[in-house]
Amino acid sequence: MSSLRIKILATAEHYLKNHSLADAQINALCQSAGVSRTSFYREFKNLDDMFSCLVASMWVNILKDIIADVEAIEAPEQRLFEFSKQVASIAQSRRYLPWDEKNITHAVKLMHKEDGKGLAAILGVVSPFMLRCQQQGGLRQDLHSDEIADWILRQMWTLMSIPLPPSVANEPLDRYIQIFIVDALRPNTTTTAKADDINTKLDQILDKLRYL
């Protein structure tokens, strides 16, 4: 990321705390950043492109910090739970994004609509984490890690707009994560167990048949 892009995004983060995206003006933003309109358009197609990059950049840093925090947890299921809980807690608090509801919804749509670079950057952080959990037996193997990462992020975006009811002990959020994320992604051992049981019984039958 160029130093110019970093400068514009840092300025935009503060600028948009006091202006809605609909009311934002490129001239005012460029003046605050001390850059020309030409420089702005060298880095971004338009305000939507800049806003998408800003939200993606913020989330990439947040996700990296969370993964670094939970990586030492030995059990992959517990690691997934703690990761999801921290992401969901931040999404619900909106402390990373102190903008209004309209801007939050707009940001999520942009990340799935624009050139895809913002979403790709986020998935590039989350997907390897999910793959490690898969490799250690904590997640089902029939789904690609990119698909799991995208699915979990979509649930986090939902919690952004429709937070779970507050609770002193955080039970609603914990139950949501346990049931709809951790349990839903738990490796399916039932089929394997049944297959092993059938094979064992077949072996027993074949052994008896040898003596007939």
C-alpha cells in the first residue's frame, strides 16, 4: 500500500466520523489530507472505492490482532469459538466503525460489490486461520477454508446490523457462536463411525462363513 493511500485513508477515517458518506466531498477530504484530486483518483476510483478500502483495511488489522491473540489456544474448536466471539463482540460494539447505520450497511455491501480486493484482503487473513483449524481436526473437511471464512464473516456482518440482546454474562452471543458456528462446523464423525461399525460386522460374518 502506497504512502499516499495510507495518508488518504487515515484522513478519511477521521473525516467520516463527522460526515456521512452521502455528504462527503472529495474536495474537502483532499484538503484535509493535503493532497490533490488527481492524487486521490490515482489511488481510488471514487468515494465508494475509498470507503470500501478503509473498512477492509480496518478489519484486516482487527482480524490479525484477534488471530494473534487466540492462536496459542491448543484445541481448534475452542480457538474458533474465541476467534468468533471476539470478532462478533467488536462487530456488535461498532467501536471500530463509529458511523451511522446507513454507512455500516453500505460498507458491507461495498466489500461484496466493488472489485473484491477489500473482501479478498479480509479473507486472506481469515482463511489461513480456518485452514489451520481444519488441519488440526477442529473443522469439517468437506468445505474449503475460503468458504468457511466467508460464511463466518457474513454472520458477523449480520450481527453488526442486528445485535443480539445484551446480557451480563453474554449468554446469547456465546450460545449463538457455539450452536451456529462451532457446532455447525464440527467434523462429522457419525458417518465414519457407522462405516467402521458396518465393516466390523461384515468381518465377523466373513469369519463365521469360513467355518461353514
